Amino acid sequence: MRVALVYHGPQASDRLDDALALADADVERFHLESGDPVPGPGFDRAIILGGAMGAYDVDVHAWLDGEKEWIRDLVASGVPVLGLCLGSQLMADALGGKAFRGELPEASVVPVTLTEAGMADPVVSQTGPLVYAMHQDTFILPPDATLLAHSERYPHAFRVGSGLALQFHPDADYDLALAWGKEDAHLLVGAGIDFDEYARGLISADPVLDRTSRAIFNTWLQT
């Protein structure tokens, strides 16, 4: 199984790497923010990670247009695509929805509600009741997409064709989430959460988040 793993900034991806190793995947990593080209065809699956930019920031990051075209081609060809955070927003934008800046950030462990379709979905049914989120951008679902999960404020999961979009971050373990809380302190301020409260929430939820996040990746790679 040949898998394209697309990054938009420096980050660890240990949980995801563990699942890819367990699936014996042949992984090719692309760091688009560092000048790597947008991947081409020939992949069996693609995973698109998060990033600090917006899906609409094409004036600053011209390669975003090429990435969205690649996502469209993959889904049109029936290749499974998993988009996380920015990846979910890119998928929405690429497939006829719209990514945009939301009113307030989500920057913490948040409860999500699964729709009836989400409870029946083999991957998204592994989610919850808590997820880790670090974002302010959100999206309008593409036409023909099915909403699978949402928080009180934002949509958090949808399927459209072979694409699965997750607004939350199953890729972020405790250490990475803690580092993001320091790097993106403005999001915590916007969400009305101080760093100590943020850190306590991560510690408390970590066993659940670790178990469900690994289940999400393992199930997606097997289905």
C-alpha cells in the first residue's frame, strides 16, 4: 500500500506513524511548506495533515491550488483520502464547499456529537466523546457530503466519495498538543482558556484520546 503523507509545517506524527507501520504501508512524505512538490498520481491512499495557513491563502502559498486539484483528482478516482484539520478544510474547498475563518477558536479538548451516519461510519464511530481541536478556520460541507460529527460550534467530520475529513487532530499526542498550545497561545486567548486549564484538560483526556485516535487510524487504513 503506497501512501502519500502531506505536511504543511514541522510536526511529529507518532500515532499515525505507528498505524502506518502496523499496516506495512510504503509511505512517501511531502513537506509542501518547505518546497516539496504536490504529490502526483499512483498512490493507494493519501493523508493530509494540518497547518497554520488557511485553505484560502493561495496568494501566500500558491501550491495550495495545486494541492486542492490533487485532492479533487484523488476523490474522482476513488482513492481514499483522509484530511485532518487544514486537510479537512482543503478537502471542503476542493470539492465544492468553502473554507473560511470562524468566529471563535476551538483550542482544547472538546466534546463532539456523532450524527446517525457518524455512528454507522466504521472510522468515525471510533471517535469520542472527546476530541482534541486547535483551529479557528472551519468549512461549509461540499455538495453530496454527509456530516458525521460536530461540536457545539463547528462541523468536525464528513464523508464525500472516497474522502473523509476530520476537523479535529487524532495525530496530535499530548506532547505535540502541549507544544501547539505554547506556539498558538492566541488561539487559547480567543477561546477563553488559560494555558494551565488547557494542559490539565490534555492530561485528563489523554488515555481516551490516545485509544480513540489510534483506532481511527488503524480502522481507516484497513477499510
